[in-house]
Amino acid sequence: MSKLNIDQKTVKDLFSAKKTKFLIPDYQRPYEWGEEECQTLWEDLFLFSFPENNCDNFDSDSDEYFLGPIVIFKNDEGNMEVIDGQQRLTTLMLLLRAFYDKFRNMKDDKSKKTRKQIEQCIWKTDEFGDADESILKIDSEVATDNDKDEFLEILRTGVVTGVKSSYAKNYKFFQDKIMEFTEEYVSYTPLLPLRIMQNCILLPIEAESQDTALRIFSTLNDRGKPLSDADIFKAQFYKYYSDKNEKKSFIEKWKNLEVLCNSIFHSSSGSALDEIFTRYMYYERAKQGIKLSTTEALRRFYEKDGYKLLKNDETFNNLIDLANFWNDVYNQSVERFSEDVLNRLYVLNYAPNGMWTYFVSVYYLSNRDKEGLLDDEEFYKFLSKITAFIWSYAIINPGVNALRTPVYEEMINLVNYQPVTFEKFLFNPQQVENKIRNFDFKNQRPITKSMLTWWAFQDSKQNYLPLEKTIEIEHIYARNRQKIEKGLTNENNIDSLGNKSILEKKINIRASDYRFSDKIKYYLGFTTSKGEKEGTSINELLVLANTITDFTETDIGQRETKIIMKFIDYLKENELLKNN
């Protein structure tokens, strides 16, 4: 079990401890606090130190103000790496430095004593308690923070050369607040910094390792963004490129990669950059011949052999290339992809699980040419095959975990330039038909929308839609119609594939509770006094609206059979059926 050292301390006790030096590590994010956060901190500290605007209402023996926890661990150099609390520690240092600047030339005893205590918080001291102003108690190595040197220079000198960085702006803010304070409370000036240092409490949680500290941070932190795996990876790349004297180039490329990933990935946890590292991981797994169905945690995979994978140009360039590929996928680039490929990619976007993104990533990295392009015809065949396989597997063996076994094996084939065949997992056509006929295609099941999207695009005249346009599931024979008319002898036919289609959300809302004869105008579009109401882009619904006046239970059954038989033909076309 990991050991923790937890002991609440005053700001002074924590900062002035002789052997303590804080390090904001390279994988941390840049300093982000602005004037709003500094204003809140200042007001909180002032109200605590001067209750009811009265200096004498403060009890120095018992009053305490809790500033929050910080999570740290002692690294190999003996420095306290800050995992959580970076923003608070940095801001408190700026505040104390602003106070020190105010007291630097004051000659009275109280000011001198206050200045002495502040010195011990900012700089390393000798055995007499005198400060060595060349050695700060805090350092920053944040890889993507171009202003960190300005922060350290402010602490050393108290001089601001400009007011562009957050450090400079916040330091100037505190200087102005201290000036206002001293003008109003001349005789009480030393008391505010003393009460901040001696009565404001931090809770340092010292872990025995970086891993433990990161886990604690993830558990405690519900306000800011927890450190992602990509933040740790950034630090490894930064060290590698620093050794090559390419820090500036790396930082610029990393920032561009971060912006790109944030624009295309919407991760529910971690960061958008974690997603591109995850997709790339499957390529490296395949190259290593790993076919185990269990997948390691992202950081554990990359940290092997001292983060060896992150200490070369190829990995970083591949990540950038892969991100650009997915950017073109999600932006439906007609320059990179043919319309046929874009149609296949659109259908896959509604896959019953996300495994396809890893599969396609491995395919791309294994088959791209020197310009980063794919053979369009071969890519189309691959997309068609994995669509047929994933859809079938989702019905016969539900669950993304079940899909790992066949897919991981084929990923290895891809990196070895072998064809994707799924030869060990071919389907029996009768089993597929029976499974589909007996499957409960409820709307909330992802495979339902998957099947309906696939079916819509079996129409050669169907064009892909913008991915940002929301599609929903439409009951062609409306639920409310069945409730009122009882026209279906088998109520289960309401949720049959034969009675469902994809439909744009706005049109689905308008057409939801109407008889088919009433739905026709919504499918086709109509004109009102306020203008044109656009019809659907789903070609099958347009054909139905133009050719029939009602949609009955017989139509549902015939359409369901048509979908099933077409799907089995699709499996055959993609060589995924057993011969006997």
C-alpha cells in the first residue's frame, strides 16, 4: 500500500521549511489564473485577516483560513514536484513577493520582521535565517509555458518588464491592492502578510511516487482539469527535443497538435490529446504483435523502457500525421477522400462502438504513402469489410470487449501488410438472419441506429450528411398511430427494422406523431407563410413519400426482409460468410 504524509501547515511553515523546494514539473499546464481569481483570493484573505473591516477582531491564536490541499511528491533530485496546487502556490508566491517589494525599504522593526519572514518563504536561507536571493524556493519547468522565466525573474527581482503574461499582470494587480491597503491601514500594514503566512493553512499531501500523487489528484480534483496522460507524455517529448536543441520547434508543434485534437475529439475524460495517443497505441501494439484482448492503461503502455516510444522523432511525427488524417475524416475532406469513401466513413461514424477508430488508425499508418494518402479503392474495400464485420459481431456477440479478439489479430495482419480476412470468425448466413429477426432493435441500442444508417446508404443515390447534423430514429408507422388506430396486429412490429429509418432531428420532431399520409409533406418539405421548410436528405424516405400514400404492416414486414437479405448479401460481397 502506498504511504502518504499528510500534515496541515501554515503558509510560512510550508514555504520556509529549510529543505523544501517546490518544482512545477514540465508536464504541468501553463499558469492560468487571471485577475478574477486574484481578486477573489485577495478579498478572501482580507476579510479573513480583518474581520468586519476591523483589525482587532482577529484572534491570531485560533483563527485559521484553509487555502486547500496540494499534492506533491519528492522526486529523485529531492525537489517537491507539484501535482496539484500549482495555481495557488504560484499566486501566493507572487503575492508574497509583492508584499516584500513594499516592505523592502521600510525601516521600522515590525516591517523588518515581516520582511524577514517573507524572505524565508521566497528564498533559500542559511543557518542564520538570512536569504540567498539567488536561490528561489520554487522553480518551474513547464514545457509549454513561454512565460515561466518571467515568473522566476519577478520573484528574484520584484521587477516587471512588461504586463503581457499572467504572472506580470497578477503581480501588478497585487502591487496595486497592497498600495491601496497601506494607504488606508497605515499602522496595520505588516499585519496582513503576517496573518496570511501564519494563519492561512495549506494541506500538503506528500505521496511516495508520481503515480500515487496523480491518482490522489484525480480523486481530489473536481474543480480544475486533472493532469492527463498526454501532459506526462509532453514532458518526455520535451526532454527529448531539449537534448536536440529543438525546444521551440517542439513547443510550437505540440501547441498546434493540441489545438487540432481539441477541435476534433471530445473526450469525456482526460484530454483530447489522450485520444490521439490511444489511437496511435493500437498501431504500436500491432507492431509488437500484441493480440491480448486486455488493453493496458494508456500511460502504462507508453512508460515502458523509460518512455522509449516517446524518445524519437517518428512517434511524434506519426501522432501529428494521424491527427491530420482524423481531422480530414471528421471534416469530410473531399480533397483527401472520394465520395464513396466518405459515405463509408459516415456510416462508420454511427458504429455500435468505437473500435473502428482504432482499426482505421492502424490501417492508415500501415498503408499511407509518402504524401500521407491512401489508395482510395483499397481503403473503400477495407471500410466496407470492417463495417460488415463489426455490425454482424455486435448483433451476434454484443459488447466491445468481444470484438477485441478478432480485431486485434487483424491489426497485426495490417502492420505486416497481410490482407484483412477475419477467416477465423466468418458468419453462418442462417444464424445472422435468425439473430437479426429475433433481435430487439430498441432505439437506445447503438446497433439500431448503426443498422439503419448502413441501410440508408445502400441506396446508390444517398449522399452523406454533414456529421454535425443530428440524425434520429424515425418510426415510419408512428407509435401514436398504433395507440389510436391499433392498425398493427403484432405490436412488436413498431420496433422492427422494417418500420424504422434515420431522419434529421428537426424533421423527426415535426413528423413524429402523424399518419403516413401526414408525414409525406414533412419528408418532402413544404412552404409556410414564414418560408420554406426543408425536406429530408434520406433518399429512401423521399422515394416512399413520392410513390405511396400509406405505410402498412405488410410494408413493414417486406422492408424488414429486404434489409436482412441485403445485409447478408453485403456480408457475402465482403467475403465474411462461411462456405457451408
